[in-house]
Amino acid sequence: MMKRTFTAGALAAVLVAPAFAQAPASKTDTPNGFMGTTGQTSFVQKESADDWRGTKLIGASVYGPDNASIGEISDVLIAGDGKVKAVVVGVGGFLGVGEKDVALPFYSLDIRRKPDSSSIDKVRVSYSKDQLKNAPAFAFNDMPMSQTTGSSVTDKLKSMSPADTSSKH
């Protein structure tokens, strides 16, 4: 559950980031945000009817063309350009045992909202359960990310003398 909550929070932050990057060009920055060409701050202020929150997508059940449950969305992949690339769905298995992850292109999802609600009613795909069981498994990149800015706590500790790192309580 903690992993889902963390993933949902991180996803929400990543989904909002492209909105900031798409602000109109201007020569003026303000302390409150980027100024657009009209002099207005260019922040997303409201979710539109065709937007989907990551917290609503993660955990949603996915159904095939025969209305059979295929699996559940466990993660969302965001491309480097900020666009949602795919959703990861756990398919096959029983109660999570023998399940494999398959990444479905985001455009292949037919997401329906519950009437008068922000909640998802149903996520449908054109793939059958058998097609997804036979699809290639998705592999997460668990390699450590390279650091691009600043220094890590480990770097700071390595540069300190033994006297600096000892407890002085």
C-alpha cells in the first residue's frame, strides 16, 4: 500500500510538470511563477473533463472486449517528454501469484468516468486475457539513476573527517 501511495504521489508530480513546461514564452519571470505573454501566471488551475489523475488510474481494473477482467493497473510510465507512454497491468496468475506485468500503450485504453464523478467506471482494452498472457512481460529499469546535480549525503559523509562524523551527544 505504501508503494502505491508513493507511486501515486510521484505520478501526480510528474503529470503536473509538463503543464509548467508548456507555459507561453515570456521574458519575465515572477516569484509566483512563470509569466505568460498576456501577463497572467500560466499554471494549471483545474482538472478538465478529459484529464485523468494517476491516483485514479493506479488500482483501476482493466477489462477486455468480452468484459472479462484482465488485471489491474499497477503503474504508469511517463516518457522523457512528459507524455504518458503506457500503463503497467498485472495479468494472469491467481491472487498475485504467477502474475506478470505487461505495459499497454496509453492510447489503447478506453477509460470511462462514472456519471457525475471523477472516479473511473471502467477501463477497457481491445486485448483479450489470453493475448495479454502471451504478450511479452514488461521489465522495470531498476538500475540506479545517475546524479545530475548537487551532491549526495553519501558524498558529504565521505568528505568529512572521522571527527566530524562521530556523535557529540
